[in-house]
Amino acid sequence: MSDRLRFRLPSFSDSAFYLKLMNEPDYVRYIADHGIETESDALHYIKSKTLRRFTLNKVGLWLVELKDPIEPIGVCGLVVRNELDYPDLGFAFLEAYRGQGYGQEAARAVLEFVRDKLKLKRLCAITHPENEPSARLLRKIGFEKDGQRHLAEIGATSDYYLWQSGSRRF
């Protein structure tokens, strides 16, 4: 899976981490402003959105932690969206941990899980059209841009990427 990272289901005790992550400027700009203003808001989001995805779809965005020291640094996993043909690879990391290869390491671990355990052949990913760091990461791990999609669920047009198992860059 991953040398430096471990993945786990989010828990109610992660509300301070979610509050911090979801209020970072790049998260709000490139992903969404979920209106998370307090730890109580974050706890409600964990319950009603994050854990609910795992209940409904058996997948979701896992909390990503450093193995040593054990510390949450981001989220990475799969989002099932009714408007997309394939599960969506999603990720977000605290600013202090970007640019150190954690996003790529986490995404590759999820792709390995998808290929080996879930036996899925294709995934997609969406990014804000101005989010070049995320687009670059997706291209590095074998995703190819396939136009744009407007998703009512997020109320925006996103760049759309596809990945196929067996990609030469995976």
C-alpha cells in the first residue's frame, strides 16, 4: 500500500482536522465551501456525508495519516457520483503536507486497492479547471484528460479525467 501513510475510516474525533482542512484557502477555492465553521459543523459533515458514503457505497474518502508520527494530513479515496460513469478519485491534503509526494503516494495506494481488491478497470477524477497541481498529479499517475463535465451536484464545470487499469504510468 504505502510506506509513509496509512488509511482509515474517519471518526468523530477527527472533527478538528476536518475543520482545519475544509477551511484552507485552496480547499475552499478548488473543492468546495461546505460552510464548516465549527467542530460541531465538521462532526455533522463526518456523520452525514463522509461516513454515509461508506455506508451507501462501501467506499469514500479515507482519512490519510502519517505512520510516524501518527498524524492526519489529508483525505483520499473514491466518491461515487450519480452524474459520473465511474467512481471519482478524490484527494485533499493540508497545505503543510503538499509538495512532498504524499498526494501521489496516497493516490497510487488507492489505485492499487481499486485494481487488486475492487477489480475495477476504470476510474474518473474531476478537478477545478484552475487547479493545476491536482491535474499534474492525476497525469503523473496515469489519468488522461477527457474534456469537461458540468455536475449539478457540485454546481460547477470541472475538468474530467479518466484512468484505466494497466495504464503505463501506474
